[in-house]
Amino acid sequence: MLIDWRQIVGLFILAIPIASIARTVVFEEVFREPRDWCAKQSKTCRSLLQRKFFYLFTCEYCFSHYVTVAVLLVTHFKLLYDDWRGYVVAFFSLVFVANSYLNLYSRLRVDIASEKKTIEVKEKTIEAATAKRGAP
């Protein structure tokens, strides 16, 4: 159970595409039509299992679990252990780090939007003050 620095680096690097794919599918305009259809199905299907299945494509956190499974199948990434336990530890660690990236990105977007609004207000204030000085 010796942890190698390459495992830690791999953890943080593999979480980037997981977060990117989950964010793209769940929020970006490119997947709006399938996402809207899945959202509708998640509310109108008769079976609870079907509703939950379609909901997964509308939830960033939920979808990141499926992306993580796909990444683990492709990369065979293991963390701490060389047997099946390494996959389990890697799965939960990758989900955690990927969702930390997603939360950080969301927070960054909010901060940027807030900063833009502050700049717009300051520009309007300056324009109004300049217009008052220029008026006879």
C-alpha cells in the first residue's frame, strides 16, 4: 500500500477531463436538446428506475460518476492498492477531485460575472459624471 507521487499526479490530471466532460454534457448548449429530453423523461417516465436513469444526464455531480467509471475502464487507474480495492479508492477519489474542480469553476464564473457587473456600474457612473461636466 505504498503511494507513489505518480498516482497523486494522475489523480489530479485524470479529474480534469472528468470534470470537463461532466460540465459540458450537463450545462453547455451543444447538448441542450438531449439534456432537455432527458429532463422531460426524468419527470414523466412511469418507472422510478427510468426516471433516475434520465435524471443522471441532468445532474453534474451524478453524471461525473459515470464519466469516472468510463475513465477507469479506459485507463485502468488504481490508487493505493494493486487489486480491485485500488479501483474503488480511485473511483471515489476521482469523483471527489473532479467535483472540487467543478465547484471551483462555478465559483470562478460567479466571481467573474460579479466583477463584470461592478465594472459596468462604475463605467455608467463615470459616463454620467462626464456627461454632467460636459453639459452647459
